[in-house]
Amino acid sequence: MTTDDLYVAKIRNGTVIDHISPGYALDVLKILGIDGREGHIVSVAMNVSSKKASKKDIVKVENRELKPGEVDKIALIAPGATINIIRDYKVVQKDRVKLPDWIKGIVKCANPSCVSNAGEPVETKFHVERSDPLRLRCYYCVRIMEKPDVLKQF
Amino acid sequence: MTTDDLYVAKIRNGTVIDHISPGYALDVLKILGIDGREGHIVSVAMNVSSKKASKKDIVKVENRELKPGEVDKIALIAPGATINIIRDYKVVQKDRVKLPDWIKGIVKCANPSCVSNAGEPVETKFHVERSDPLRLRCYYCVRIMEKPDVLKQF
């Protein structure tokens, strides 16, 4: 392989997260807790051409399937993402992430005076007012949270 | 393209950093100050097979050439890396990073009592005792610095 050849990274088993909002692939890796030192093949492409949108990011992770909490976090920062599960080189399942109307227990309210930050047994809860760009409203204190506020927590 | 196909990310102009120590591609992106939101194509492959070593990482960055200080930082964390400059889809220059015997002004000494941390006009200076795994010795206070100490600063 010469460095100007196409680069190839096929995975036998794992997950491909496609149609990530352009520029957010590294945040997806952060959500998955992947820094590369795990030793598995990981490939990332950022700002590549896409048919659906003008640009997109892609993340491929070998030997890893996603947990439901991870999928919900990805939906928050990349609402158009698709999750493809690969087994024996084939896509055996393909799902688009889905941002629910209410986000519970995944992000904290940025308002320090919110009842959900008072040490009480209160699960955080936000209404999804808009998915892209993200706009969440806290159920308890009506504080508005946007994508940068959420990214800081991941 | 289906998701189990090979992924292609050819760049017209830019830089390919190849033979990065496995698991350190994201640190290289951090050194370059790239988070993907710049809008250029960036592709990363981690823990892929290599002829020279057993595994390696690769980073490709569109529309970006490296500054000397960046190359020196990459040499510290990935002493076997090669820097390939691409113009019009061709490799026009290929260099292996070179870790000099002395590292000056790039990393800070981890010893808070070191004279180089005293606010004096003293440039930091370390002797490279070993490149892989990295072992630096401060010229002033003889404090040993290893790769994790250096990574924290990038």
C-alpha cells in the first residue's frame, strides 16, 4: 500500500456508525469511551461527502456493540446517525438513532439551582424542543440546554 | 457504498502521518489542534496491521501541512511515524520524524520546583534517554519524564 492509495479498514465484527453530523465523530468515540489504546481496529472519517446531507462523519469500531445509553447519547449529538451491526463482515442490523420526545437521566441540567442538582432522588428530564440544532428544556427549571452544553458532559 | 464495503478517503492536498504507534492517532490529532469541526476531510485508522511493526495508526488530513513544532511533538509520542506530504493526489515528500538528542522548549518539566518552572527566562531542556518507550531527563533538575507525563501537556 502506498500512502496515496485508498485506505482499507474492513472489520469482521463490530459496529459502523454512519451519517454522523459532520465534525462530531470524535465526540462519538468519546461517548463510547474509545481512545484507541484498547487495541481494536477503529476507523474514523470526517467531513466526507454524503448523498443524504452535504457532509458526514463515519466511525467503525471492531469487536464492539453499543449499549442503549450510548445510542441515546449519540442521538443527542448526531440525530441523523445510523447504527450498523457487523457480524462476519455482513451488516446484520441497521437502525437509525431516534431522539425521543423526553430525555431522562442522560444529561444533567446546567442550572446549579435546579432541583435535579440538589442531591434529591430526582432523575433529570428534558423536553426535546428541537433535534437539529439541539434544544432541550429542563422539565423542572425550564433551563434551555443546547449542543455545546451537552457535549461538555460527555 | 454499503457499510461493509471498503471505505475510501482520498485527499488531493494535505498530509498523511503513517506508522504512528498503535493507539496514539487521537493524540496526534490533538497535537494538530484538529477536532473535525474545521470542515476538512480527516481520516484516522487505529490498530491496523503494519509490515514494519505489528500494528500502527494512520492519520490523513486534507489541506494541512505540519509546522516544525508539531512534527517534534509527534516524534515524542510516535517515534516511528512518517510524514507524507500530498499534493494533487501524489506523495511529493516523505520524511520519518526524528527525535533529537535534546528536546528544547516543547514540554514543561513536571517538577514544580524545577528552575524552568520558576518564572525565569529559562527554556526547558530534556535529554532523550530512550525514545520508545519515551524517557526524558530534565537538564536542570534531572526529573525523569515518561510518555504519559508528556501526553498530559498536549
